[in-house]
Amino acid sequence: MNHRIADRFWIRVCAAAAVAASLAFTDVTDAANATAVPGGVYAWPVPENSQNIRFQNRSVLVANSTALVGIPIKQPLGTATLTFLQHGQQRTHAFEVVDKRYTEQRITLKNQEMVTPNPEQLQRIRDESTRQRAIYARVSPSVDLSAGFTLPLRGRTTSLFGHRRFFNDQPRNPHSGLDIAAPTGTPVTAPGPATVALVDDLYYNGKTVFLDHGQGLITMYCHLSAQTVSTGDRVEQNQQIGLVGATGRVTGPHLHWSVSLNGYRIDPVTFRSKLADAVGLEPESIAR
Ligand SMILES: [Zn+2]
């Protein structure tokens, strides 16, 4: 029994049990499937007649009647809660966040300014963070995600999401995206339909493109040698948005790809497979 069938089966069982137990508005949690990891995605088949699903008071993406909830990498382990409206009643749904051991990565950078920026550079980095936070907070109208998410670049994966990183032995935030290496100039494409939210040049991330896929799903493409779209452009799935490069804090040409869901950076690999599952596709079958 695959997970989605198991989910549906469980919901039917729970619905019957809830009727038998009369109108107690307690939530029933599927212990086998109702789990997520920090930095992952919690997929929840939305009950009928439900709306306004929120996590930590941020609205959540729904694709094909499945809520896909971004879990922050710093989320404490244990019970987490979604809120939603059903038949006009405020309801909750609980799920468990379980541990995931992310590996460590040690990186040596020759350019010390990329490890310890000076005050002027720090101010630039702070200003850039403010701009990025505003983009990650956007919740635009939904777009068609029924074709899933394609890979923006074919290449060798050089760093996974979540690595606990040390630059020249100094601890830094966990790796917030997926690194794919390819020669400078290789085309980078949009994984799904989107509006270009921002084309920017950032201290650490270099030449960067942000895509807004609606409902709080934002993706970011960094270290490009060139951006080939402009802020406000509409792009289709697999349309070129830039070229691989080595701008910003890098040790060689690669794409850093981040996926942000309801304001939190999450594992792009997990998101692709959860979205494919939600819309009824095999991840391997998605073109490109
Ligand atoms: Zn990276």
C-alpha cells in the first residue's frame, strides 16, 4: 500500500470513527504517516469543505487537494499543528516532527572576505536579507502545478540541503538549498510556471533570480554568470532563466537552488517528490 492510498484509507476510517464518537472536535492523527522532518515538507490530504489552512499563522500551499507545508529547519521536534476552517468551524490538525540527522560539511575559502565580511559588506548583506525576506513572504495567486517540478539543471549534485556547514572552521547556517555543478554557461530553467519576482546581484549568492510560483512557493537560483529574464516576466516550465556561473561565495561554477514554502527554506529534493505525489506523477517521469 503506498502512502497516499494509506492516507486516504486512514481518513475514511477516521471519518467513520469520528461519526461514531459524535461531535468531539478532536483531531485524529495517522501515526504512521503524519510525520515530517525539519527542513522537509508535511503533505496532508485536505478534508472536504476545508479552507484557510495555516501553519504558524502563514497560509499553506494546496496542490490537487493536498496541503504541502514547509517545515523550518529549526522546527523543534514533537507535535506541530495546522489550523483550518471546516464548515465555518475553526479546527486543528496535529502532526509529529521527527529528527533527521543532516551531515556536516567543511569548506575552505581562500577569499577571507567571504568568511568574515567587513562592516560595509555586512550592511549590504543585511539590506539584501531584508529584500529576500519580503520576497519569501509573498503569497500570490496559485499557478498550475499539475506537471510537477522539473530539475532546473542536470548535473552533479555537489551539496545537499541541510548540511551543517563550516567555512574555514567557522560554523555557519545549514545549507539552505541544493547545489548542482555544471560548466559555466549551461542553461538554468524554471521548474514550473512562475513570475520573475526579482533579478538581483547579491554578496554571497552572486547573480540571482527569484521565481514566484504562487501560494507562497518561491524558488531562488544563485551564482549565475548571467540572468536571461527580467523582474515581472512570466515564465513557463523549462523556460531558460539564466546561465550557470561562479558569482558570489563559491568554490567553482554551480547552481545553488533554494525552494521556499510558506516562508521557510526546505529541501528541494523532498519538495519535488511530495509535489509529484500530490499531483499523481512519478518524480522520474517528469520531463527533464
Ligand atoms: Zn549552495
